[in-house]
Amino acid sequence: MLLKNVLFVANQKATRCDVLVGEKGYSFVTASDEIPADVQTIQADNYLLCPSLADMHVHFRQPGLEYKETIASGNAAAARSGYGLVATMPNLNPVPDTLETIAVQEDCIAKDATITVLPYASITLGRHGETVVDMAALKSHCVGFSDDGSGVQSETIMEQAMQLAARYDCVIAAHCEDNTLLRGGYIHDGEYAKAHGHKGICSESEWGQIARDLVLAEKTGCRYHVCHISTKESVEVIRQAKKRGVKVSCETAPHYLVLSDEDLQEEGRFKMNPPLRAEQDRLALIEGLKDGTIDMISTDHAPHSAEEKSRGLAKSAMGIVGLETAFSIVYTELVEKGIISLEKLVDVMAEAPRRVFGLPSALEEGSFALFELNTPYRIDSANFLSMGKATPFEGWTVKGNCVLNIHKNEKVYEQIG
């Protein structure tokens, strides 16, 4: 197909151009080029062509929790949404903590993935926080090491893990949560919790462990990535660590950028970990995204069954789905409102994740996506390809629908015409 006057965004630059998309990827068209007579021509003034998106934090639940999500269903949701690469977290059964257990997940990926799905191995055996895994053996089988779903409580164990990660040039991707500060909480310890009689999770349970780990990362020299930050203090301690030259990167999620605890409702689709924080935290996250403290936007796509998410704020499982809303939410709420540029969006959702984790460029491997930017549509979880349906964005009207996704020069999703 020939895309006439499409907006091409890559490497933080935007260009209007004509692009021919064919079996061997895409090429820029000049006035002297001959176009095949049978080519489909699309006047693409309202379209964005960019590197395929990358999400370094998803939960596809297989093996062990297939009633929530599978590699196939998670892959379908990601491909439909413009993603060419996702990294799956290790809170699975079996936990990917040895060559034998990670092979179970690798077999599922080889069978059912049409995009690049990279597993994390756990930091500790069984994710119990007590014994560091054999990183030397596992490093070529994973994108990094994480105990996501729980923080590593022992400073000694985390330092051991970071020493090994530095030795083998691996990434530690940390879910930071101090269990001693949770006190039975399940939403942010803010005004909503006080007004509605809920138990709150204090911000220090997140940023306190980040601060601890940053000292260890500086000491060991390891590559340290902080998962799903949600508080203003987290932004600031990471900002200062970057200024000192610590090898730290971090992510936040769309819901933390556009929602706060002021938006909470008494429904499980508003419950995730970390929780939606205060408005001042949301604003600090936006500033961190704008100034580069926050490197990337990940979804923390965390599907659960309908029953698990039907028990209200207090008793529902923690986690929401995000792949099928992420680009549209960020585009509609941040780009269209002039908060960040489209070039910034493409960087933090497509290019920075690969760059930070040392992964191949999407465009160099022939992976790119096409989004239609002008037509509003309503988010309806009944239409999700993910098995999970819990989203706080149910019913929102947004723009930025993926209509074509090419992965390594193979079409993995199309909705044109």
C-alpha cells in the first residue's frame, strides 16, 4: 500500500512523506519512483507511522495461570495494539528461575507468539527473596531479572543479585515494595481511603525501597530498572541518582499519568499495585516523563478473571489490563492536550524501551505500526482480545487506533478499510 503524506515519527523527529509498504517492509517514495499500478493508495494525512511499540512489563500468565491469560491471547492483544515487543514478568507457575523452568515458558512463546515476547527470569529462587538464581546460566534466556509482584525485602540478597548482574551485564528490574510498611493496605493512603474507610498503602513503601536499591546500584555498578513508579518521591530520588551517574532507568504506566486517587470508584477495575496515588504524584510523574527522569511507559498489563475483579476495592485482585488502551490513552490525554509531543510519545513507548535494555531497533528489524489519529472511538473491554477485561478506562472516548502492525516484515495485525 502507498501511504500518501503520512506522518512518520522516529528518533524524536517527525516528517511528512509518502511511504510504500510492501512485503519487504517500507520505503520512502520520491517523485521519480515508479509506483506499481495495483498498489492500494491511502491518503494518510491523519495517520502516524512509527516503530512498533515495546512494553517491558506485561503479565501473560502462562505457564500456570492460563485462566487469566495465555501467551496466545496476550500476544493477540499486543499485536492488535501496535506492539512488536513485550517482556513478560515471572510471577508464574513454575517460576522461571532455572533453565528447566524458563524452558516451559520459552516453549509456549515459540508455539504461540507472532511478535517478540521476551521472558524475565526471577531474581531469587521461587521469588521467595532468599536465594539468588544462577544468573550466568539464565542470562541468555531472559531480558533481565525481576521478582515482580513482590519486592526483594533483604538488602543483603539484593546486593548479591546486583553484584552478579554487574558481573554478567544483566538488568535488575525491581518491583519496589517494603512489606513492613503495607499494614494491610490496598489503595493509596490518601483522602479517598480516609473518606471511604479503606486501608491505605503509604508512598514510602515504594520510594523507600527504591532509595535503598539506588545506593546498592551505585555501589555495585549494575544496570538497575525500577518498575511502575507511582510517587513524587520516587521520581525525585531517581532524578538525583541519574545526576550522580547511577545506571538507573525507570518506567511508569498510563494510568498513573492520567488518573489519581480522586478518580477512584468502588470497583475492582480501579485496583492495582502500586495504587493510584494523589494528584500531586500524578503531576510529578508527568514532569519526570517530560524531563527524562522517567525513561519509558509500560502498561503492567495484569489480567485477572472477571470473578477476581468483581469484589470491590477491598477484596479484588490487584491488577488491570493495559495493552489495548495504552497508546490511545497517552495520545488522547497527553499529546492532544499539549502535555507531551508525539515525538516524545513514540520515544517512550517504542524506542526508549529497546534502547535502555540494549535490544535491536524496531525499524532496523522491519517492525513498525500505523495508527489512525483523528477518529474517536469508545473503549469497550468486551472487544478486547485479552482475556482480562478490567480497565479503569471503560467507556472513555479516545483517538489513536492501531490499524496496521508489521513485525519483522510480516503482517501481524491489520484493520484498514
